[in-house]
Amino acid sequence: MISAQKIILQYVCPSFGMIAANVMFAAPFKDVCRAVSCGTLGSLNPTPWAAMTGNCCGWVAYSYLIQNWFVFWANAPGFILSIWLNLAAAKLQYCDRMSKEMRSSFVRLLESNRKSFVIRESNGVSSELADKGIQEIHSDINNQVNGDGDLASFENMRKMALEIAIGKTEAPASHEKVVVAVITIWLVVITCICFLGVTKRQQELIVGVTVNINLLFFYGAPLSTIFTVLKTRDSSTIHRWTMLMNTANASFWTAFGIGTKDYFIFVPNGIGTVLGGIQMILCVIVPSRTVTSSSTSESASVEKVHSELSSNAALWTGLKDTNFCSHVAI
């Protein structure tokens, strides 16, 4: 007869751990959907999602070796979700880059040609700029221009704006490189254990060690957060829901690791439980306050040009506030 302790540690705990793991992996889903609808990554940090891909891939491989469905279903959905998260992050990073380049280019364009542009201010232009495509904006502005001199100026501006829009700009691949590196590592590991003729125990050892190293990236995030909270005396950087799910997930799998005497599961999740507990304590004893970021040098430059282009206020206000990637379908 199976004892109550064995039922709890080997069946109940991994069942709850499986649920907690999937909820934890789905935690950034709403934020990413919101970012996609806005066309900007914002303050989201996509690096843990690359580690999430490697982590889930490793644990799925480990579940094949130990033949455990709990471990499999705790990570297989997260592996699929991580692919979507990384694809969205790559596109949003590109949108942020292009939006920044477009804004900077238009600022330089207006600043260098402000004397030759005569734009008649209209109450309807500024409110509509943020909601229309660039082509519609040009059409609306053109309809408000009278006189051959003004029309020539706007034709000149459109030509230069087109050169900016179609110009070749660098597209950094920082996140893509991280994802490719993680996938390459796991491809090498899986290839080695399958073709080098190692024993099953050696396969478990290799995959277990590698997946635990991968987990260091997950634990590095809360560890850096703890140091940030202690340094700034502000706990607003701790995402409460994610912290609770991480801690609950680590706790359940720690119990499962103890019940099955699997140190590859017990040790890393035990560390995760301790770190989660520390974050909970910090949330209680350290107040959360709103962090106001200071103006960047780019913002200062924008405001400077804005003041110099007061005669062109309608167009300038729209260009300054427009996210040029917000109309791109992600």
C-alpha cells in the first residue's frame, strides 16, 4: 500500500507544481500582448524568455530520460509559449529601433530645414497624426497648403522624408543572438547524448547538469532584483504575481525532488524557493514607491528643437508624439 507521504510528495506536489509552472510561464503573456498592440517593447526584459526556451527544452529532454509525465507537462507548454515570446520580442525590438531612428531622423530633418518649411497650423492636424499612417498624414497636410511656394516646400520635405523612411538602417540582433546561442547549446547536448553511445545514467547526468546551469539565468534575475531593492530601498521592481508563482513552483518541485531523491530537481528548486522567500520578505519590509526616470539626452534635444520650431507647432507635435511602428502589424 502506498503511504500518504509518498502520495503527497510524488503525486500531489508535482501536480500542483505542474499547474504553477504553466501559470508562471504564462505570466508575461498579457504584458507582451499589450506591448504588441502598442508596437513597442517598453520596459519588458526579453532575456529571461531566451533562458525559458533552454530551460523548458532541457526539462522536456530530461522527462524523456526519466519517463516522468509531470516533468514533461510542466515544461512542454512553456517551451511552445517561449518561442512565441521570443518571436514577439525580436519584432518589438526592431519596431523600437525603427521608431527611434525615424523620430531622430525627422528631428534632424526639421531642424536642418526649419527655415524653408512654412506649415500653416491647423487644429485638426495634431489630433489625427497619431492615428493615421504616414501616407495619410502627407495627404492631410498637402490639402492644407495653398500657393506654389508652400507646395514646393512640402514636395521637398516629402522627398527627404521618403529617403529617411526607405534608407538602410542597422537592425541589431541582440535578442536573436541569445536565443540562437541557447538553442545551439541544447542541440549540441542532445546530439552528444544520442550519438556518442553514453549510458542512460550518463545521459541523465549530462542533461541534468546542463539544465541546472540554464536555471542559473532564471535565478540570476531574482538575485539581481534583490540587490536592486536593497540598494534603492524600493521594492517596486519586484513583480508580485511572478514572484508568487516562481516561489510556489519551486516549492512544489523541491518537495517532489525530495520524494523521488532526484537532486537535479531538488537542489535548483530549493535555491529558487529560498530566493523567492527572500523577495517576499523584502516586499513586506521595504516599501514600494513610484520611480520617476529623469529626462534623457534625446528628450532634451527633442524639446530644444520643439521650441525652435514653434511656427510649425501642428506638424511638429504630431511627429514628436508618433510611434512610427505603431501602425505595423505584429
